[in-house]
Amino acid sequence: MITLLASCEEELDLSNPTALSLEELLQTDDGFLLLANGVLDAYQKIPANEFLLTELRSDNVRANTENGNFPLIASYNVDVNNGDVATYYSNNMATIKHANTVIDNRFLAPETQQFTVGEAYFMRALCHFNLVRAYQNVPYVDKVLDVNEEEALEYPQLPEAEVYERIIDDFKTSIAFLNGVEQNRYRPTEGAAICLAAKAYLSQPNPDYVEAELLLASVVENNDFFNYDLLFVEREDAENFVFNADPLDPTVDVLTDAEYHANLAILYGNVFGNEFSGGFLVDSEIVLDGSWSNNPGLEINDEIIFSIAYDLFSSDNYVTSDSGLDDQVQTDSESHSFAMTLQGPSNGVNIATLDFLEVMTPELQPVRFPASIQVLSYNPEIITNDTFNDKFPTDGEIGDNDWIVLRYADVLLLYAEAILAGGESTTDPRAVGAFNQVRARAGLEEVANLTKDALLEERRVEFVYENQRLYDLIRFGEADNILQRFSDENNLFYTSERKYLPFPQREIDNLPNFYEQNPGY
């Protein structure tokens, strides 16, 4: 841990990270802003392999058997020396170190840059949230550790519940600092901190549904104030793709269900910054006929609460998602995860499982299907066919799809979950109303009674390929039931202990006899 927390002190600026030392920076007018930029810059590496450790270990996605250690990850047979397991841990810890640099010097921050302290608390909480969900019992590092001292010995693995307490405290501290700060969907904000604190309340071993509900209600009931909303069009405002004569008046063009679903599908793709190029197939199960491409102009939209920016441009100053920790300095010219782009299929790791393709079909999901699944690769009649995702159409390693950490659809469904409060069903109009907003955008009928199973399934199809499924199953208490059945049916190696990743062996080796390996490894 001492080694990984001693990464480049000067990584500060997205365009010129090594321009100034920390001492020089603290004396400049924009020093804390540049430090905050350095935290966001460091976080850009974290989503690079998150997909492999989360979505690939769910029942949504599988890997081809001939592709390296990816099938081992997908089959819950992860080795303690796995490079992705260690790199994900290190990248989160490196970002925590940069956040702690701001927090340790917070009393020097000028009044105009106090918001950067709030951003640092937010990012420190977010990284620990990543770690506790992935590895369970982890240290909570709340200061920059001195490489010349054995300070790491003061940061042992903590019980999961204690880690969550500290995460929530940090998010709450960030809320205070970020109150009244202008909305910026590429930077931590008050609204994002409120929602993620609520998600942490729901994710801890003993969920606090009351606190989560109060926090989420403050956002959902005031979404206009925060400028959060789903991308949605009412039927009367939707576009007619072809002329469909009204049987009662042949001069009137009637909007068909298929056309309305196509409108909604295009908007759903816009959430991810994707633009549809093509037309409309009449009498086709898949009504949109064309392809998706990233359009950066669409990425700033009302549904996005917090995202990590990636821009596509020619640059000699970039690193790939496989770069080591010592090559941390980078620009925006990096894809969040090569495995999830259009070129990802070359690695054979973003293939939809047959289990998932039973619930993600053109008939069951007329809106989310064409914006989530690469239609040309879809052929359920051939059981060995590889079906790929279409949410991130960036072509190649250096890509420009942003990585969305939190969006409003998630908030609405978390709000419903908080009100459900671990029960099997509810008719509470607040929960049902929030749930039905997401259903309406998906072109599906409203429900009057919300069940736990329906909420979990709705999250599955809404957030596929967004690294949520595994953590949803754990949070709902269904991981062992669902993943064990999925494992048995597909001859995999899941056990209840393997819902969490192994603690990286190199961390144990760095401090012998100090850290314990997770059970099952």
C-alpha cells in the first residue's frame, strides 16, 4: 500500500499534469482547482477494467473460452494474482491519494475554491465505495501516507459496516461543501453526493431505508431544481417516420406503437451520448434500421448526474487502459473500457449471456433493445451466436464515450427501492410513480403494485453493461440464489464467498501478516 500511495505527486492538470510541484501549486491562484482536476484525471483510469470485474461476473455477460483469463473471471475462478484485480484496487487507491492531497491542505484553500474540498471528499468516498463493494473489507485511507514511514500499518482492513459509515460521512461532508455550487455534470455536485450517500445507505450490510428515502426524496421531489430528468417524449410530440392513415380519416397520419418506441429508443441512446444514423423499417420487429455513433454534443443531458469525460482527439500524451500505475499521467484521450467498445468483441468479453437474452428481446424491450444490443449480432436461433452490446459504440482503445457514474433513472429506481424497504411489494404511490417513470420511457405499461422481483429485473435491463447488476444482486440479497443457479446451469465456479474479489496478493505481500485474504481464495 505504501508503494501504490506514493504515485506521482505532480499529477495535477489534465493538459499538463507535471507543470508544478505541490508546494508551488498551493501558492498559485488556481492551485486547488488544478489539484481537483488531478483527482478527476486519476479517476479516468478506474473504469478501464471495472467491466471485467463487475458485469463480467454477473449473469448478464460471458466471455469466450479462448480469451486469456477473461473466462476465468466470468466463471468466478479469479486468481489472487490477477492483474485486473490488483490494478483496479491500485487505481482507486491512487485516486484516493490525490483526493487526500486536497483534504490534507483544505485549510489553505481560498474561499472561491472551497468547492474543490467538497469534490475531494466526494471522490474519496466514491473510490472507497468502489472498493468495499468489490473487495468487502478494505482499509479506509483518510490522509496522504508518507512513503518513508510505516503509516500503512495504521490502516488495516475494516469491517464492511465501518467502511460504509466512513463513506457516508465523507459524502455528507461533501454535500456541505458543494451546497449552492453550480451544476457541472463532469464534476462532483451536491445532488450527486446526496444520491450516492443514499446508495451507500442501501448498500451497507444493514440498509438504512429511512435515511436513504429522505435523501432521495429531496432530489426526486425537487428534480426541477437540480435540473435532473429522464430523456423522454410524450406520444403526442413524437415523430412520425412513415405515413399511417387513420382508418376513420385517411388524411390523418397515425403514430404507431413501433414509431413511438423508435422515438423513445433514440432518446434512450442519447442518454449515453449516442446518435442514431438510419431510418425506420416497416413491419420489422427491430424498427430502427441503422447504427449508433458517439456524439459528444449529446453527452451533457438532463439525465446525467455525474460522469467521467473522455474525448477523442489526436495526442501523443495518452496511456491505454492496460498502462501500469507508474504511467498514471494521461489526457482525456482514453476509452473507459476497451472491452465494451465496438472493438471489444475481438477480446470476446462483452457477449450477452443466453440467460440475459431471454429478457432482452425486441418484443419485451422495444425501446432498450435497439439501444443496448448490437442488432446485427443478434440471432437467438443459434445458441452459440455471440451477441454484443451497443451502448458504447466508440471504435477502439482511444474512445470518446463518457463513463456515466450516476444518472437519474438510477435515482428513481433507488427511491422506489428505499420505499420498498426490503419488502416483497408495495403500492406506495411514490415508489410506484418513480418506477413507472422508468417503465414509460422504456415503452412499457405502468404497474399498480411494485414487487421486489420486478424492481430487480427492471434494473437489470435498464442498466445492462453499466456495471450495476452484480452489486444490485448483492444489495437485494439475491446474489447467492441467482448467481448460484446461473453458475450451476453453465458449469461455473460460483460460491457465496466469491461474490467478492480476492484481496490483491501484492497488498498482502507488501505488509506480511497484516492483511487477511478474503474467504474462498
